[in-house]
Amino acid sequence: QAFPQIPAKLNNTHVEISLQSSFQPGMKLEVANKSSPDTYWMATIITTCGQLLLLRYSGYGEDRKADFWCDVMTAELHPVGWCTQNNKTLMPPEAIKEKYSDWTEFLVQDLTGARTAPANLLEGPLRGKNTMDLIFEGSVLELQDISCPLLYWPVRVIQNVGGRLRLRYAGLSEDHQAQDTWLFYLDVRLRPLGWALENRLTLEPPTGLRSLKNAPDWQEALEDARLDGQKNPLPLEVFKDHVDLPEHSFKMGMKLEMVSPWEQLQICPVSVTKVYNEIYFQVTLDDLSVDAMPRFVPRHANSPGILPVQWCLKNGVGLERPRGYEGQDFDWADYLKQGGTEAAPDACFPDNRGFAKDMWLEAVNPHRPAEVCVAQITQARGRLLWLRLEGVAKPLSECIVDVESMDIFPVGWCEANAYPLTPPLKPVCQKQKKIAVVQPEKQLAPSQPLETAPVNLCQPVAMDPGSVNGRYCCSKIFVNHRCFSGPYLNKGRIAELPQAVGPGKCTLVLKELLSMLINAAYKPGRVLKELQDLEDTSWDSQEETLKAKYKGKTYRSTIRIVRLADQIPDFCRKVCVKLQCCPNLFSPVLVTDKCPENCFVQTKTKYTYYYGKKRKLSKPMGGEEAAEGELAKPTRRRKKRKAIFVQKKRRSSAVDYTPAEMALQSGSEGTSSEPHEDHTDASSVEVTSSRPRRAATLRRAFSAGNTTGSKEAPEGRRRSTRSLSRYKKSIFLLKQSAVKNGVELFSLSLFKQYAD
């Protein structure tokens, strides 16, 4: 099922952050000189792109001309100080060698206050890994007590699923796995080992688990956890994206509304009953009954589920009355007046809007934290989402979550991380048949498209293929609009595409990208047919059904798409070669200035020869275009006009087609005898032998505005050796005619709008 894209502002922040590189712009490295591999020089990280780094040698300042990309997994990169420790020579590149007279003084100033990349990210088993993959099984962290924010206890990582950690308290064994806790690694309750002592906090076993062991056993478990953590310390980069909690402005006795952590689907009045410090405070459920048992939880300013007074009224949501409250209707004004209390001001609460009703996502079952389910948003109010969990029996299938909850994920997250997803009890939509036949659009069975919560999908190049979590996920894939678009793709439509797609699951990102390319083609059916043959035996791929619409008909075909992140660069390049465009047209690497392939200097004929299928550059043949060997079917059309220049389509290679492929080919390449329009850019003066060149539109526009006139070549006539020069002359006269008649000519493909 193809999902429509969601605006980038709705993306799951915690999922996107988990896909980012461990390296940060501004970090300093020692890198081998290109001209002299035995010498090294300082370089600064300009930007990161998965496991690719864009570097700039120190001394270039703001000059970008010498920036270069390198792969962390293969390049010779070292932390600052490595050359000194290993008696290696530091020498600036030849291009800037004379820029400074005293390079030692320059380096002292350049490195003052700078930060180098950690050595364990440049070598060893952690080399090039993403932040979430730096957390391995057995890692030791400290976890904040759920009932008191000033208490911490060590926990061990039992499982890491895309950054979502299964944690076990130090001192507990496999027999106590029911007490395991699931948290995303960015949760503020998680801290590095030693955090509690450094911040003068208390290390004590969780309140609800203290009775399981005696005090000496807990103390022994604490010492064992410290030793394990010291033997295999976690890199500090794991916590670089943890949010610093802001100071709150709540005071004792203030009233607010809160999503109940004890009762499902209830929003209740609560009171601030304790202020721990400037970061944490305690809220207690309002209960006016005689036998009231206090229920309280610690909170901070960014805690999900805390809401200002009257929030439910303003958003049309029911508010639970406090237990023991007298009166049929609950009114906040009377309630505050009776208790002599005040409402917490709106400034105490952050706001974050985004998701919409009927979006689909994957969410943690709050009653079984190890279970992740397909979920649909049944309503969205402010920063709260009401979810219906598919595959969960009622009444436990509904819950309320905050938009910033780390228990919700984009569609495809479980599959990308090889984690089981609880499927719906019944299919959400009918499974689409994989076919490769042409059929009119009106015959397609109507279906309701699914809208998904942010997949952003979704930063360039694949992640570490050795990582379990990252091997099926990729970062952004860029559409480099300045690169040569080739004979199949419309340059204007390419320019309208977004600059990048991703990050997210590889197959989802690539499927979305290929769909955009097909829609940007002159003849989408032809591009679909070209991609149909794309396959490599070394790829770990899966079949995906793509479709193309052209002249009121829909064409479908099965395309093989790679599943692994490290295969994406090869896949992208082969698709570009297949479409005879620049290999960098879409790529994991962003081309910011001049394309390394120098594709802008190539004409279509020469470029197709060198980068495409390397056919012989011979004289094109004339004649009417047919559907790849099939007779054109007669259809009703306007009076046929003679074309000035006609070129018969030549097949680039011998291919055996299945009946389904023949149907697709005949439909996409024109089954009618109506002339095909020319889609050649006006700036191009040579014609590639891989595409037919029709000039019906050109002739109409030319004859309308040109007073000098020109002779028309009879239809079916072969071009002479002078046809190319006549074609250039016609282009020149066409431009003159356009100027004379006040027509702004962008390209031949756009000129058809003014032809009549």
C-alpha cells in the first residue's frame, strides 16, 4: 500500500534523531593529504551524511572549493593528536601552503576550544556506527525512579530495537523479566553511569522492588553494575541528543488537568502537591472521598499529558469529575473558588500541534510494553492523540498519548528494525495484486488510501550495514536538480521535485523516489518499462508494484528494490544509467555546486553514448513511430499534419518480452496514430538516437510566426546528412518567431501550449 506523504513538521523527532550520525559538524580530525598520503593535516567536519563526512582542510576558511567527501568506514581518519603520538608529519595541502607563514600558531588558534571526534568512533567495533547502535547488550546506565525523581538505580540493556531499550534493574535475573522496563534511549529518565553521584542524587533500588532482596544483596548488585560499566563504558555521544529539561513555574496548590496514568482514556483534575526543585514537581489526583488513597506522580515542564485548566472544555473533550465531587456538572470556576486555589497559567505548558485524525502509525501497547501494534488516530486534540490499537481486544485497544511520546513510531519502523509488529485482526485494506498489464483508469476498483503518520521516511547514504538496526534504514537520498536529466525525464518536472526523500526504511524511500521519477517522465509508461528490467543478482531486494498514468490509462509493473542500506548507492547509480541521465541526478550525496561528472557540458546524443547504452551514433531514420513493432491502432483524431522532422524509434538492445510486457510497452509508447509531441529542451541542439523526435508542435508554432517560411519535409522521409543543421536552423527561427509574437519560450515541451 502506497501512503501519501505527511508534511515534514509532523515527523517523529525521536525517530529522526536516532537515525543521525554520531559525528557532528565542527569536529576536528587529522586526515591524510590527497597529494602526499604520508603526511596529514587538520580537517573540519562540515556536514554529515550517514557514514559519509564532508570535510574541509584547516586554512581554507569559508572557501568551499576544496571540500571533499569521505567514508568513515574506509578513509584514513584520526582524532586530533594522533600524528604526535605516532610520529607522523603534519603538513598543509600544497594549494594553501604559502597562505600562512607560521602554521603552528595558526593551528593553536584553530584548535582552541575545538572538539575532536572520539577515537572509538574512528576505529574498532564502534567505527562509523549511528548513535543508537552505540548502545549494545550489556551496557549499563542509570534509571530514574518512576515515583521519585531524586532516586536512581543502575540498569542493564537486554535488547536494543532501533533505540528502544529493554532494561533490567541491576540485581534482578532472568526470573524477574516481568519487571523489565522498555524506554527509548532519548528518554530523560536515562542517564550515564555515575550521573547520580555527580549530581548529588541518591542510588537506591526502585521503591516497588526493594522487598525482592535484602540490603547487602542490593549493595553487591550495585558494585557489580559499576564494574561492568567501567569495563565497557558507553560513549558520551549516546547522550549528546538528550534534552536539557527547562525550569518549571508551578507552585504548590496549583490546579491543572492531566491524562490519568491509572485509568484508561480519562483526563482528570490534579493538584501540585510538592515541588522537588526547579525541574521536578509532584502532582496528585484530586479525590474528595472520605476513604481517599493519594495517587501521585512526579512531573517536569515537558512531561506528556499535563494540560492547563479548561483544556478539555476548549477542545471538546470530556473531563472526569473528582471522586466525591458533589454536583451534576463539574465547573472549574466553582471548583477553584470552593478550594481557594488557582489554576496553573497557560505559560506553564508547552504546545505542539501536528497529527491528524485517521493517520496510521505504530504504537506501544501501554498494557504490554514489549508489544508494538498497528494504530490509527481516532481523534487529535491539541497535543493529545486518541489511538485505536489494531489487533488488541477491546476495551484495552484505546489509549491517549502525547504527540511527543517516544512510544509512537512511523509506519514501517518495526519492519526496518526486524521487530515483530502485532497485525490488525482484519486487513486494513485489500492486498494489491502484482500485475504488469495496461488497463483503463476507470476500470480500477476504488480504494481508500491510507494516510500515515510521519514516515519522513525519513539523510543521505546508508547507515552502517553491520548494524542490526540500521541495515534496513537509510538517510536522505538527494535529487540534484542541476544534473543532466536525460532523454526520458522532463527537466521542468524534475525541478519541481523535493530536494531529498528520507530518512526511513530503504524500500519505502526508494519506492517513493521511483514513483516521483516516473511521474516526472515525458512518457511514464516507458520509464516504468525501463525500470522493470533493473536487477542485480548481488542485491538483497524485494518486489514492489509501481504504476504510471499516461493519456487516461494506468500501467502497473513489478520493480525490484534493494532492502539494505549499503546497496542504495549502487542501486541509484544503475537506475540513472538505465534512464541515461547523470549518475548523480539522484544520489545519497548532495551535489551543491558543480557536478563531478561535468554532465552540464554534455549534449543528449553524446551523453547517452558515454553514460547510457553506448549505441553507435549513426544517422537517425525517418518514418512514423509505432509501438515497438506493433501496428498502431486507428483512433479518432484531428486532421493529421505533416511533420517537419521525423525519426523512427530504434530499439537499443534485443529484449524478449513477455505478453504482459508487450501490453505495457504497446500502451505506453502510443497505440494511436496521433503524432507524438516533441519533448526536447530548446537549448539542446543535438538529437539522441534513443528517443523519437516529433516536430508537429514545432511546425505549427514556426509556421504561425515566421514570415520567411520554410519547406516541410514529407512525412516518412529519411533525414539527410544535412538534417541536423536544418534542425539547428529551425530552432533558431523558432526562437525568433517566439520573440516576434511575444511568446516567452522556455523549452519546446512548453511551447506546445502556445502553438495554436
